[in-house]
Amino acid sequence: MSALPDSDLASPAARKLLAWYDNHARDLPWRVGPAERARGERPDPYRVWLSEIMLQQTTVAAVRAYFHTFTTRWPSVAALAAAPEDDILKAWAGLGYYSRARNLKKCAEAIVADHGGTFPQTVEGLRALPGIGEYTSSAIAAIAFDVPAPVVDGNVERVVTRLHAIETALPRAKPEVRTIVGEMLDAGRPGDFAQAMMDLGATICTPKRPACLHCPLRGDCRALATGDPERFPVKAPRKDKPRRVGAAFVLTRPDGAVLLEKRGGTGLLAGMTQVPTTGWTARADGETGREAAPFQSLDWVRCGAVAHVFTHFSLDLTVWRATGDLAPRAGQWWSPAEELGGEALPTVMKKAIGCALPGTF
DNA sequence: GAATCGTGGTT
DNA sequence: TAACCAAGATT
């Protein structure tokens, strides 16, 4: 007997989906599977929250190692709230969208300070916390607390626009998708339903070459009936990505230490660590030469270029290297070679340092 | 609504 | 190779 039987209110599609999920759920470190859930086991809201923040616009494969690192080092929301922000940024380095890491700390602090160290159990209560928006509030409420909330992420948008062959382009179709999910969802197993929809989108109803023959909803899918399910969801064409240029300056001390500094508190890579750089300008003839280097007395040598793609522009970074031993300017410090890997260096900076000091990253 | 905000994998 | 995409949030 299941602890949370399928509700009589569930749509036929939801019942088929849950039956599929009971046999094909992905095994994920932050997840309580359908069998354990039916036995009454509940997920840890802290782990659900942490995973949902990490998974925003980020693949499961990329999240796994970070999730393990974070939960090992900070096993509870109280532990995370007590951690210095710099430690969290260092541990987040490489995962991207760094405002998530700063909001993670703020959110943990708010839960400890305003909620007695336990997570709010309503969509509205969760939604009011830093870094938690429409999707994440619904997902945590459904998965951690079995609140019957419509959970709509990119997977669900794809599944639903295909099921109903919705011609309206995203994001304009999102309200309609939410309504449909709200009508579909199983009031008996809201958490499993939300995760089942996402698993279906991730493993069967994929963006390219969906495995419709294995889909539990194939008999209900209007997009499949059209013969071209890949055509959905309809999306507006993307704007092309501008190219920017800049230069990075890797200064090493004779003992191998590297000169680093902290970026400002707002904008791109806010609060993260970098080597000195020029601004990154949209001008193709922007400053990329040694005349832009700090410490003009040093013998700067051009050692190559790195290409890096951000969300809304591509960057071609000319990399310069020099060796010297001088006093860091305000806000700068020498990072010993053996500590470099622990710094809050975003990937673009690891590329630049690796270009100047082969074998470092 | 549009722009901003990272990175790595897939096609 | 370039485009697309991934459990989106914030301003």
C-alpha cells in the first residue's frame, strides 16, 4: 500500500506518467525515489533547496560534484549560513551564475534569522527568499513538502507544448503551460509528479530526437500525431552574440605565487577573483596590448589568447605574462601556487592563467 | 518584456 | 563550427 496513493483527482496522463516514473526515475543524490517516498521517507528540504539552486540553467552532470562538496562541508542550512561568503564563492567557482552563490548565503541567513532555521513550507514563503523565484518556490514546495503546486521548468515547457501542440511561442505560452500543469498534477503525489515531468523531459521528451516510442504519454501527444514533435516548443529566434576583446595580465613571483584581485560587487562575475585585466570592450580594436598592463616597468611577454563564451557575448582575451616581486596594490594579493586551485577563480580566469602558466589548470 | 548573468555538453 | 540547451532569477 502506497503512503501517497495516486489521487482520484489525477488526470489519466498523470497516472501514466507516475507509473512510468515508478520504474524509470533517475537516481539522484538529492532525491528520495518513488519507492522510498511511498514508504514514508521524506527528502531533506536543505538538500532539495541546494540542488534546485545549483540546477538552475545547469546540467545534472555539472551539479553532482558540487552538490557532494557542499553537503559534505556544510551539512545543514545553519552551517551554510555561518560560512564566510568568500568560502562559498570559492566552492562555487566553475559552476557559473555566481549571483546564485551570493543569494545562497543570503537565503541561508534569512532562514536562520527569520524562520528559526527551518524552511517555509508554502510557495509564497519560499518565493520571498533570495534566489528563489517562481519555478524554484514551486519545486521546493512540491518536492520537499508535497504541496500541489504547478512546477514548470524548461523540461515541463517542452513536454506540455508537445502534448498539446501549442503554437504560441515561449515565453508567451508560459501561463497556458502553468494552467495545464495545474490541471494535470496528481494531488496525491505532487512531488513525484513534478519530478516525473522533469525526468520525462530530460530522458524521453528531449529537445532533439525525442524517444517517442518509449514515452508513456505517446498516445496523448498531439505533437507526435503531427509527425514532427521536434517543432515544439516554438521559440522566438535568438539575437546574435557580439564579440568583445580584452587583455589579462598574469604576474608571477619567482616562487610561483600569482598576483590576484577581487572583482566588484555587481555585474559580470561579481565578487569573484581575477588576474588584472583591461575592461572587456565591444570594440574590435580595444586595448589588448602591453601598454594596458599594470606595473609598466616589468617585461611583459605575450603568451597567447583564450576564447571564452559568456551568456550574451564572446570574449577574445589576449594573455600577457611577467615575473617580478613587488608590493601588491590595494585589493591585490599574492596567491601561493599551491593555493591557486582554492581561489574563487571563474573558468575564464583559469583559462587565462593556464595559458600563461601551462600545467597550472 | 527585455537584458543580464557562466559554463560545458550535444548536435 | 556554431547554435542550442540545461531543474531560472533579478532588475
